[in-house]
Amino acid sequence: MKHLSKTREMLALTFIFILSLSSPTLAEQKKSKPKKTLPQGTPVLWQEPTDIKTRDLFHGPGGKAMQPNLKRITFIKEQKGGWSKKYRVRDASGREWVAKLGEEAQSEAAATRLLWAVGYIPEITYLVPRVTIPGKGVFENVRFEARPENVKRYDEWLWDKNPFTGTNELQGLKVMMVLLNNWDIKDENNVILHTQGEREIRYAVSDLGATFGKAGGLFWQLTRSRNKPKDFEQAKFIDGIEGEKIDFSYGGKKSELFDDITVGQARWVGGYLARLSDKQLRDAFRAANYTPAEINLLSSAVRARISELNNLSGGVARSR
């Protein structure tokens, strides 16, 4: 019996091995998925925020006009992918949105506003304090992300291979990721957007939920957090400077991306951040429905990080 059992076990293992050779892995299946062909146009990651001092960080890049009409919400389908639960919905004006539930909603709404404030291209998001999604329930602090009919979404773009490699704009975006404590840096969180009739091909970071928490630490995979204002306030931002390169206190994913950022490049984006008023910083967090105490904590912590960037020694890089 023992011999028969062992024979069966060996046959089963052999069958599994042969099957593994003949069947594509999930990674291979993902790689084999055909890429969408981008239209002809100009790649854009950043645009000069000439109106930075007057930008409305409460309503964000969509302004008042794009706010979801909550008089009637229609459930369309569950949206797959990512860490948070998401639903595709339609508002009373007929516009479609991706409603994200859970603790990433607030942090993402605030993060998109800060990126937009200094010229980067974010998704259009709003934080809805309370909403009923028919058939699903009543939820609090839900992030609504716009899905305009005239905007086509293409594949992800790569952090280490894109049209902006080596520019201050890309390096500045990396600095913003560390400043926000975004520890979930991965290519699939990026997206390329094209608005019908326009020449610009816009490169955006689409998922910013893993922000405003703790990104580093000895066992960062276990101790990292998202949307924890106290963790964010206590987290270290910069460890020091080695030559002209900054040693960021970052322990999240793709940490090697931040090894080549110079003092000048950090001060380049820091200069734009410094133009934001305290009210604008507070508005970004007020828009995400944080409590008054959390707004004070987060806006003060961001201001402190901005000061760190601008107090670094070294030359200031010019925009390329």
C-alpha cells in the first residue's frame, strides 16, 4: 500500500509539473495582453502652475463644475483591481465615477490635490462624506474618481522607462511621492490619458491611496500604514545628503527610484510647494473630510517637509 501510495504521489507531481510547463503563468498571461496603441501627440507629465497661488485646493482639478450630482446614484458594476473595494456608479447628471471605499479614500483625495497644485496631472477626485449606493449600502468617506466619456484610458507607464527620464519634472514627481509617504510605488498604479480632440498625451499617477501614513521602518512590510495622520506626522522625511544626492527616509516599494535625486531637483519642486499658502494646504485636507485636529496635524507636517526641501544645501536645478 505504501508503494502504491508513493507511486500515485509521484504520478500526481509529474502531472502537475507537465501542466505547469504547458500552461502560461498569470505573469505570462498579463504580459501577453496586447497593449493599446497610443495616439500621436505630445507626452505631458507636468504643466507650469502659473496660477499656483490662487488654485482652489478644496474643489481640486475638477473645480465646482465637475462635482458629482448625488441626488441619484446608480450602481453599474464592481470595479476590479487594487487594494480597496470599488464600484462603478453613475450620478444624477449621467456622469460615471469609480467610488472607492475604505481608508484609502481620504488620503487619495488630498494627495491628488497636492500633486495638481504644483503642476502634475492627477485624476479628478472628490471625497463624498456619505453616500447610498443602491443594492450595496450606505458608506462614509467615499472617493469619487471621474470617468469622463471623452477621456480614453491607456496602459500603465513605467517609472524607469518613459519620455521624461532624467528631467526635473519626473524627479520632482518622485520627490512628491516621498513627501506624501506613498509606499505603494508600482507601474500598474500609473495610467496614460488622452482627451478626445487634444494633442496632449497625459501621464498620471492614478492610485495614491497608500499615502499620509508610515512608509519606512525596519519591518516596513508589516508596519507601513495608509491614511494615519499621526504616523505621517511622526515619520522622518530626509535622512541626509550624500554628495549632491538626497538620502530619503523611504522604505516602500521601488526604493531604488529615489537614489538619483539631487538637491537641486528636490529644491526645484520645493520652490513650487513653497508658494502654496497655509489655507491651500488646509483646503486639500478639508476636501478629504479630515477632522479639524487632523487638518492641523497634516498641513503642519506637509509644511515642515516643504521647509526641509527648501533648506537643503546645494544648487537649484532649472526646469528642462
